[in-house]
Amino acid sequence: MKITVFDGATTIGGNKIYVEENGKGVFFDFGMNFARYSRYFAEFLNERSTRGIHDLLYLNLIPKLNIYRSDLIPSDLDMSIYPKLNVEAVLLSHAHVDHCGNISLLDESIPVMASPMTMAILKAMRDVSASGIGSEIAYFSCREPVGDGRVLSSIKSKFYKGRDFICTGGIPDELAKFMCYKPGQESKNARKKLNPGNICHVNDHNLSFDIDVYEVDHSIYGATAYILWGDSAIAYTGDIRMHGKYADRSKEFIKRAKGASVLIIEGTRASRNEDVNESEDTVFENCLKAVEESEGVVVADFSPRNFERLETFIEIAGRTSRELVVTAKDAYMLHAMECADGVRRIEDVRIYHELRDRKNKWEEIVVRGKWEDRYVDPSDISSNPENYILCFSFYDMKHLLDIKPDGGAYIYSSSEAFSEEQEFDFLRLYNWLQEFGLRVYGFEMVLDNGRLVPSFIRGFHASGHASKGDLRWVIEQIDPDVIIPVHTENSVWFEENFENVVVLKDGETIEVN
């Protein structure tokens, strides 16, 4: 068996790990490498979708392989010079973009293996997204050449093409319907219809490998680890932690992976000097105390799709006689999750009525169609601010201009800033909070070399990744012959602490027996 790390060897995210045996193989994840993208692109400077994969390939932002959608290849791009892999599937660990974001570029014949929850989240992400190649994971708009073929356009395309999925769990009827339906497609005036892909259970799809699937604990529901059986057994953690609500799932995977020949393990927190394991229970207690001592409206800011944290704030709202308010996008995501697991989370929240002149079809038909009575107007929040907790991120701060709070609290319950641009965002965020007199929990702005930067306060966020102590425990329990660290900026930590570590650079291959 051969293992090639095409991306994600020395960065946090961008995992693209190819396992091959007898000329056939699968990818563990195919994510977007934000560290590489940020070298060239920013918020208002993006790759040109009309040029397909040209820009990404030229800038080495995706592997130079002949495995991409034919409709994304402009006429001045010769793919025959690149290796053509026999990819049977992408084994997707979870629905964070740094693990799934470049799947949208792959040849449409390559199916995606994922948990039911991950499938639902990917579909919802696509439904609510703006147009662009990067969002086209669950389904995509076929491009057609214009003129001499250097420009590619999706305007003429008459349908959206759904990608094939291999589901690792049961496929509820509601999930099957959700995956095949694009809100608004039933209208006679619909611009495009969705031509859904095939969906099957993992037991009904033949691959060249035997694959065991285990849901694990992470900061997004549906996260999955894999054990791949060929001539050797290869265990892949994806992103994993041991301190969340579903830590027992992670432990079950580790128990089953014991003795695997190769362990491909994430090392996100190997770079951290501190080895603190703050649990969701700790987050709950600190955020509950912050809400209890707050007067006026409370704004809770946590990572998109961190639904465990959402459930934490649902409980806090109940304990403090407040109502939790989510955006329409969040409500649509809760609808998608319900299709996967049957849990009606929407009954515990209200939906923010955004002041805008038109509604998207997914909101008009699904969210308002099902839960019109759950909407709350900004004027109602303004009149009774002490009754609400608003699930708003930095990009939702503009809604405070309609609510006009006079004091209250803001709780930052998400990850720390890791780049200078993110630090600038915190300064902008802080200006919003100062404008409305909101007391800040979770971070403070401090002077560092003459400029204001955020300093984060422990106890308001639990990481989605294993600590160094837990990484050590995982490795000792599995006791593999070979350890391959990925999703890390500190592979040296692995080399210093374990004897059988193989550090691969992007594009390098190791053969295992």
C-alpha cells in the first residue's frame, strides 16, 4: 500500500491524503488549504470562477493531478501532463471547509463517503451559499465554454448536478428527500432544476478496500474517523477530541483502531504551549454565569455549525428565562440536521427577522413555510432586550443597527485569532461592541507593540481538537507501527515524543506493508 499526503502535511487544514493499492485508491478528505489560499487571496480578491481550476492549479493551491471536473478545465489548460489517479471515493471526515472545500472540483464520477449528518450539512451549506465553485460540494452547476474556451460559464446550464454519496449510516426518508430537493425547483419559473446524484449505503457500494467507520467527537456533528483495511490497516482520525459531549465515540474508535499498522493523526494543538482541556461543561458554567449577571440583550458568538455549543446556549436560555434567536441560515441548517437525525431543535429557538427587500427561496419556502410563527422582529427585541440571547457572529453585527441595544453583553465563545487579518476583524468587532455599550466576555483588547490586539480569556470556548496529552494517549492506545502527523504546524513535537514517526512533505509518498 502507498500513502501520499498531497496537502495538509505542514498546515492546519487542507487534508488530501491518498491511499493506493493495486492501482486503485481513495482520498481521506479533500479540503481547502486556507494557509495557502491566504498567500494570494483575501475577502475581495478571489480566484476567477470563469477560469475553472486554472488559477488554483497555476498557484499550486490544488494538487497537479488529472482528477478534476472536465467542465472546469479551460481550453488553455492541458491536463494530460499531470498524473491521473484511479480515485474510487473521497472518505470525508466532516463538513468543515478545510476538509471538504475542494471536493467541489473533483471529477463528478468520484463519490463522497460521509455520515448522514455530514451529508445533510453539506447540502444545506450549498443551498444557502452564494454562487461560486468552492461551495459546490453537494451539487454543482455545469460550466460550458464561451468563445475559444478559455472562459467558462454556468449561465447556459439548465440544471444542477448532484454528487454521488456513499452514506456511512442509515438513510432516513427525510434525508433522502432533502438531498434530492432544491427549494424553489418546483416553480415553473425556476432557472435550474436539481438533477440529484445517487445515494447508497456503504454496504451497498463496492470499493477495493474494506472500510470501518466510526463517528467521533469534534466541534461539528457527524465527524467520522476511518479504518481502512488492505494489506495493512490504516487508521485516520480526521479531526478528533476527547473532551466533548461525544467523547465516548472517540474512545470507541481508538479501541477499534488498536494495533493498526499506520495511524494518520491530526496535530492541531501540538503547536500550543498550554495543554488546557476545557470541556463543554466548563463553557456552560462560565457562559451561564455571564448571562445571569447581564442586563439587556445578550449576543452569543460561536463558530458556525458548532451545534453542540448551540445546544449549550439553548439550555442557558431556558435557565435564564430568555429566548435564543438564530439567523434564518442557522434555522435552515437545523432543518437539515433534523432530516438526518430526527431531532427537532428548531422548537427551542426563535428566528431573527432580517430587514431586507427579498427572501431567498430556501428561507421563503422552507424556513418561513414551516416556522413563520417562530420569527421575531428587531423591534420586539429592542422593546424587551432582557428576554433574548442573539446568536450573532461578527458578520451579523450590522443587525444591531436595527435593534439599537443600550448596553447588554457579548460572549465570545469561539476559537482564537490566528492571523493578522483576524486580529483586524476583532478590532472592528470591538468597535461595534463599544458603539452599543455591550460588556465583553471571552476576550479583551490589549496594547501590543503600539497596536490593539485581542487577548482571549479561558473558559468560554472548548477546542474541537485533542490536546497534546490526549494525542499522546491516543497514540499509546493504538500503538501503531507508523505515525503520520497531518493537520499540524508542529510535526517536530511528534518526532521528539515518538520513535516511529514519518513526517511527509506535501506530495511525498510512503509504502507500507
